[in-house]
Amino acid sequence: QEGAKWILVSEMTALPATKPGDLRTRFRAMLKSREQVALCGTRLAALPEDRKPTATIAELDALVKRADDFSEYVTTAGESGASPLIRASRLDKIKGMVPPPLALRVTVDDVGGTIHQQENLWTIFGASGVRISGGLILSYRLVDPFEGSVSKSGAIVCRTDLTSMKAIQGGESAASDCTFADLR
């Protein structure tokens, strides 16, 4: 996209520290409020039975339980290894950038290679009888992380020709042939 800044998802952890008022600051404020509600509930529970507002204590206990459940959910790491709070905080860091950045996600779909070994008259006299080739298929998506829209996606297929081991060891391997297939 014209003028857009790209941020690789793996680089999002290296972004600068967030500003006051960010998600982590708001989460800490929520935890502080939870502690104040819990303290209030403890004080009310310590009152004599005839002055104890039981409905209010139950409501406060329910609020504390909801805050604890929410806190556990947002701080527990998921399959990606990061908690929802960390993932949201990373997005919060890039929210104010102008122009808004795009996230590039690249997936290696398949890799492979071939070893071709031959024996003939030439290999008897010292010619290299081993040749190899390799290939790779990857897909990519360029995504607006705030709207979830995909602005570009596609696949790239790269392969090399059969090349002798001697040429590879000497740094003379054939350049790969890559084909780009834009899906969007």
C-alpha cells in the first residue's frame, strides 16, 4: 500500500514502550479497583450481624470474583504463547502510528529437495556424480491489524535447478527461480 508502514508480527515485541493510558495501565487500574472492592467487602463482613448489609457483601464478592476471573483469562498464555493482554498491548503500541502499519504474516507451507546420484563413465574419471535441488512454498498475508482486512495475499514458489555439490560448496549454486502468485 502506498505510504503504509509494514511491521512484521515477529518485530511487534521490539516496539517502543507504550505511553501512559495504555492497556497495561488501565489493567493495573482495574486490579487496584478490585483490591478496593475486596477491602470494602472485608470491612462490611466485619460489622456486627445486625448492621451487616448481606446483599451488598454478596454483590461485592461477585464483583471480586468477576475481576479475578477476568484477570486470570487475560493473563493466561494461549496457544501462541502470549496472553490476550500481551497481544492486545502489542496492538495498542502500534495504534497511534501514522500511517497505520500493516502486519505481514508469512507461513512456510512446504520445503523439500532432491538428491540425484549417478554413476557413469564421467564419474569414474572424477566428475561429480551428485547433484541436488531444493524448493520452498510459502504464503503471505498483508493485514490491517485493527480492521482484520487483508490488503494483499499470495504464494511464492522458489526452486533451484539440479546443481553439483562441488558448485554449491564453491558458492556457485544456481540462482533460484521464484514464481509469485497474488491471490488478492
